[in-house]
Amino acid sequence: MHTHDTAAAPITRYEQSHERSHKQAAIAALLLGAAALIFALSVLLYVFWLLLAPLVATPFDADGVRCYHRAVQVACLKTANP
């Protein structure tokens, strides 16, 4: 931001619009920073969810297959022949 000495002369329309454009740019930068922070926190939360999600096992089906789910991963094991 620029500082102007307003005691010597009145502020012109150009100076008013100049200050307004600086104010709008500062608000835009603040909003962009807030959006970037929210995005970074959501990515961090997603990574923690992937790492810390509990392992859930499904019951055996008729073919003797049991699947294990963890976050977005699925692993199935065939434990016995019918």
C-alpha cells in the first residue's frame, strides 16, 4: 500500500481509484490464501484418513473368499476350496 500525504492537497479521483485497486488486490490475495489453506488442510486430512483407516474384514462367502477393506483398498483372499 502507498501512503499519501493528504494534508497538503485533496485526494484526486486517480488516487482514490489507485487506493481502491490496491485494497481489492489485497482482499483477493487474502481470499486466495484462505482457499489455499483450506485445500491444503483437506489434502492433509485425506492422507491421514488413508493412513489411519481401520481394517475391516467381510465374512467368508460361499467360495471361501474373505475380503479386507481399508480406506480405498480392497484385498480378497481365498482361504479354502468349497
